[in-house]
Amino acid sequence: MKRSEFLLGLAETIEADISTMSESTVLRELPRWDSMRLLEVIAFVDEQLGIDLNANQVVNCETVGQLLDLVKDSLTA
Amino acid sequence: MRATIVATEYYLPSHILSNETVAIGSEDWTPEKIFDKTGVQQRHIALAEECSSDLAVLACEKLFATASCPPEDVDFILLCTQSPDYFLPTTACLLQHRLGIPSTAGALDFNLGCSGYVYGLGLAKGLVETGQARRILLVTAETYSKFINEKDRSVRAIFGDAAAATLVTEVESDSPGEFIGPFVYGTDGSGAENLIVPVGGMRTRTAIETEPVSDKFGNQRTSRNLFMNGAEIFTFTLRTVPRAVQTLLEKARCSLDDVNVVVFHQANKYMLDHLRKKIGIPEDKFVIALSEFGNTVSATIPIALTEAARSGRLKDGDKVLLVGFGVGYSWGAAMIQWRGGLGQS
């Protein structure tokens, strides 16, 4: 999956504005960033990339960039 | 002789916790959002004086009426609960007395959550097919609400209280094969801390702290309250449930095409939808019965079965695939052949 496609889908999932979302976007400051949202991110990554994310890794991500780091090996440029 | 499910019934406590009430004090979550994300519109909550045995008695009395089976005919009680009336005596013993079941009956509690109903069917089948008992009252009764902190939205929005009662009896039949089974079981205790009530059992009888602590999402709880790491549990289900379904289908020598109805433990709608798509189960075969009840732990599967039978979605002869998964971690999957018309109203 292309990195740009992934970012688009991710922005939708976490309700971030794709035009202003960047790697430094702080997850905690996004709307409804809570335990339900974690499920949605995990489901999104599972569905799009078939990756089994470790939930604690996701919970410890502060920024979009850190989330991206977890999956970047499965993304094409 | 073989074991079969004859009838199922359930009881919900009358007090209702609505999404409106759950949403109070939350800027982000509206009642609509709660329903949208969890699939739950309302949950029934036991009052302070209502315990698991009280819910169980009422579910069983409904079952006796539905199945036209008097309590005198029951010779074994299996009760699944993680919120028993007492550490001891066994809550199933209280049921025997309150329901007027003969003292020649066996009775025991078993402690499981979301996987409990499937394990209960396995135990009931074992008792019947080894000739140890003929009419099993399999009950699941749970009052998780008593563990939940009012300010912990993550679990308050999801869990509801209920009891369900199922009659499993021996039956003679000309048709080959089993009515209950095969089974797949699984356990992973490394997941223990992800769905836990830390204090109150023998490991730590009383809490040191008295004030609730806030987690990073603003949910508050003490160590006497239920804690659930939803994200970890989700990844557990993604790893485990598809494989359990696959293993069960192999054991049953059939494919999803041969299965008429699929009933998963009703954890939350989001998780169920994702699992359904991941496994490739057609929507019309997949039962969702959450909105009126919430996640009632070990009662979700029997409640879903009861509702599916009542609405005509479950028919005589249907092959039904059940999967329970969650706290423990524990999981169980079973195939059952639904035999309608024997006692179901």
C-alpha cells in the first residue's frame, strides 16, 4: 500500500484533517482519542496491511509519525 | 444417547442505563456516538440488592415455563459466573434450593466470562453422554456492573447484566452425528491483566488506595474496579478467533457455506463487524444482538440464540457456529445443531 493512501485512510480513521495532519500531529489532541479509537487504528492497520499491531505499541505512540514508524516497512513510497 | 439443547431463556434486571446517562459529563461522546461505536443503545443493570443468583432464578423460572420442564426433572446445575453471591457457598447450591430442584441433583459453579457458555455446553454434553446426568440446567449469570466505576466510560458503555438459562438433555435420535460438538478450546493466561478486577480475591483482599485514579483517556477506577485494556483484547481476538473458527470447521469437516448461523460472543459491534469481515462470514448468517443488552459476558451467546430462535432466524436443523472469547484469556468454539420446536416458545 502506498504511504499516501495509508495516510489518507489513517486521517479518516483518527478524524484528523488530512490537510493539516503531519508526522508531528499529537494523537492525544485529536477528537475522541480514547480506547475506542485505539481499536479503530488497530482494525484499520489489520484491514489495510494485514499487520497484527501490538496494542501497547499503539498506546505508547504520541504522534502520527510514531504510528507510521510501526508500519513503514509495509508501505511503498 | 446424545446431548441436545432443548430450550433457552434469559432474564434482564429492570433498571436501564441509557446512552444519555453514560454520555453525561463527556464532551466528546454523545449518545449517538456511543451507539455508533459500540452498538449498544442501553444496558440493564442489577440494583444493589440484586445478585447473580437472583437473576439466575428468574431466568430459570422462565425456562421451566418455556420448556415445560418442571424443576423436579433437573438432575444437574451448571452455573457460570464471575460475580457469585459469595466466595462460598457455591451459588449453584443456592439455586438448587430456591428453584426446588431435587437434592439428588449435582450443582457447581464455574468461573469463566465471555467463553463461559461454550465451555458450559461442553461440560453439559460430557455429563449427559457419559450417563452422569440426563437434564442439565446450564445457567450463566453475571453482574459485572458491580465491579464497574461510574466514571469509567470505557467499560460502563459496554457491559450489561443478565442471566440466561439453557436446558440440555439426553435424546434418542436416528440421525447420525452430534447435536452439540465438536469443540475447540483455548487459553492464554499471559493476557490475564488485560481484563481484571485486581482487588477483592485472595491475591489482594483489600485495596491500599481509596481514591480513583484517572487513566490517559480520562477514565477513572480504583483497583477494586473492573479494568479492561480494550486495544489488547482486540488484538487478542484478531489473532485468536479466526484461527479458532478455522480449526472448528476442520474438526467438523465442513466449511462456512455449510453453517447456517454464526453467533459470536457479543463483545462490541465494532469488534464483531471487523472479525466478521476478516473471517469472511456473510452478514445474513452473523447474529448481532447487542443494542438492547450490551455485553452481558457469558450470557451474550444464549441471549443471541434465544432472540434468533424467537425471530425465526434459527430454524430446526440449522448448523450453528458459536465462539466465545475474552477474559482469561479464554476462548471456546462449538458447532451445534439447533433443534427447534422441542420447547422453544
